[in-house]
Amino acid sequence: MLGLDSLPPSVLYEGMDGGGFTYIRQLVEEGQKWLMRTCHPPITVPAWMVMFTGKTPGELGIYGFRHRRPGEFDYYIVNSSFIKTPTLWDDAGKKGLKVGVYGVPPTYPPRLVHGFMVTDFTTPGPDKPYTFPPWLRRELESRTGPTVFDIVYRSHDKDRVARDLFHMLENHLRQVEYLATRKQWDLFVYVEISVDRAHHAFWKYFDKNHPRYEYHPMYSSVIPRVYKRIDEWFEKLHRKLPKDTIIIVASDHGVKPMKGAFTINQWLIEQGYLKLKDSATGLKPGTDLRRDLIDWEHTIAWAWGGYYSRVFINLKGREKQGAVDPKHYEETLRQLKRDLERIRGPNGEKWDNKAYTPQELYPEVRGDAPDLMVYLDDLWWRPAGTIGWQTNYLPENDRGPDDAVHDWLGVLAVYDPEGTLPRGFMGEIRVEKVKEFIEQLIYQ
């Protein structure tokens, strides 16, 4: 299973790849094609684990890369210890199948599997234990050098981003080829994060429909080059695999141009939901919202930025300086939802905004969930959590250059060389159903 993080249907199915996917597209056209509808929220963590456990983010208790414990202001980072549900490879291993897992978020710290595992981009660094079995780390590094888990991709130094991106990709491809050809396995799951990083760093140079599209003699070729390198590598690898190997190509969500960022906390201030202390004056643009800046006695709600916004109610009895009486909690949520859904664009245009309580989205809500989950203009606009700006509408991300936002539809394509599956476009499949679908292929 080749997981290409954030790959949209327009690239794999409709040819918007700049000529990058030749061999993989041939396999896709000879097999099944699905539109893969991702989860709420449509982000890498938790989407891959939703795919590989069959559980919603609410059931997993994972709503993003970072979380906030009730009563606290700072955040913590989720890791593999938060995954309490058996994964696809756990179940396969229990049935006696040898499994290989590489780069699936979040698998750090590594856990025992019936086979081998190399962790993902959430790994703090190559000095940490990141393989199972533990000695696999030395084996890999002796052949490829230190493992590269991630890069700084929100940077104005695009030359460096491109260099680091291809260095990371080559590091991963060499390691996966070694594992796939030298180790025993029945199921191998490999997720490549470089595709996502290329999209976020270079999408405006690639997608001619981007509102800030700009042709660049080098940067416009980065994304097609990433696709082409993976395609060429996979063709060579595929020829070394058993002829009856079933190939699955999947993504966790899609991608599309970022129209801009909306300063969600500044809007909450303007609407009277968030109150800053009188001393919080003259703030520089891009100032982080800090606990010490907030007048908690008069604050109803505050928010986080990201590809979606998480909104928290300053609830008495839960927050250290709560102001909202629990008897007014539901009424406060309803009013805040209505106000959020009425937000319009910079020219007064209507936006397709959605605000949900986790209970509206999931059959079960575990872990540290936000009070509201907010999507601005169907994800076209990114919520910005910083303050001090002169406008609520920013042309770009407030956390550094980022050309793309996530989208609801990813891909799931299956190539069966023995031809036991019907071919062609099969419709839409929800990410929660992918594990069951793969298991049917494995155990048929």
C-alpha cells in the first residue's frame, strides 16, 4: 500500500500531475478507482489512523496533531500511545501475517508488530527509538544515513525547502526499497509525507487556478518532479515484487489552493466573545494569543487556527477562570455557531461556513475534544489564530508561507494483477470503511 499524503483525485485520476505519474497511472487505469471521502477534520492526524482502524476521530479521541486538556491553555502532542484501537497491521499480525509499516502518522513511539515498523514525521528526531525491532534502526542507517522524518516547509527560502524535500524523499525511498526487497512481509504499508510538504510549499507555482498563481522556472517543476521520482522508483520496485502482489494507492485527504487566512480570534474579539486585558495594546501583527493577554472574567470563547478552527468555551467549573455558567452552555454554542456561519468574505461574498459540535459528527466522543469544530468557506480559507492584524483577511497563512489547504476527497485505487476485481471507477468510499475493504482483499 502506497500512501501519498494529500494527493487529490485531480492529480491521480484527471491528469493534473505535470506528467509525473506515468507508471502508477497505468496501474490505476487497469484497476479500481474510488473517491475517498476523508474524515472530520480532514487532516493527516487523525485521517490515516481513521483509515487503518476503521474508527472515527471521535472514537479514537484524536482531533488533530495537538490537543488541549480541559482547564489548560497550552497544548500537548498526540502519539501512538493514544491509539487504543487495533490497526490493520495489528489484526493482520494476529492472523499470522508478516507486516511492514513505514511512515504512518502517528506511529511514534514504535510499537510491537509481527514484522517491522519505522515511525513517521511526528518522530522528534533520529536520536530517538523509531524502529521495531530496535536493531532495525542501525541496519537502516548503515545503508542510508540518519533517517529524515520531516522538513521545515513553511519558509520563504524555497531553494532550501526544495533541497530538503528531495533529500528527505530519497532517504525514504532508499529505506523502503531496502525493507521491501530484503525483508519478509505479506502486508506493507508505506506513507510518504513528502507529497504533502511539496503541496503546501509549492502549490501556487503548480496549480494555474491558484488565486496567487506564479510561474517560476524552478519552483513550478518541484511538485511534478516529486511525482515523477516516486513513479520511477515505484516502477523499479514493483518489478522486484511477486507478480501476484496487489497494489493499493491511497491518500488521507485532498488538497486545493488557499485563498487566504481569516483571523478567527480577532473576529471573536470584535463580536464580544473574547476580551483582551486593557494592557494588551500595540500588539504586533502575528502575535500569539497568550493566556496572560486575555481578560478571562469577560471572555466567552477563544480559538485555535489551523486548517480548521477549534473553538473553546470558557466554561465555569471546567476552565480555571471560567465565565460561562453551565446552564448557558448550550445556548452559547448555538449562538456562536450561528454567528460563525454568518461570516462573509473580504468583499461581502457569502461563505460556506460550517460549525459543528463533536457530538454532531461522531457516534462517540472520547479524549479532549473542542467545543466547536469550524470550517471556513468549505476549507478554502484557513483560520488564523494570531492577533494584532489590521484586517481579518490575510492573503497568506499567518504561520509562514503555505500555498494549500486540505480538501474532502482523496484517492483509493487498487490494482490486482490476477484480475479478480472489477475494473473502472467504483464511486465513493468513506475513509472509515477503507480498513474493512483492505481486509477483504487480504483475506479473500
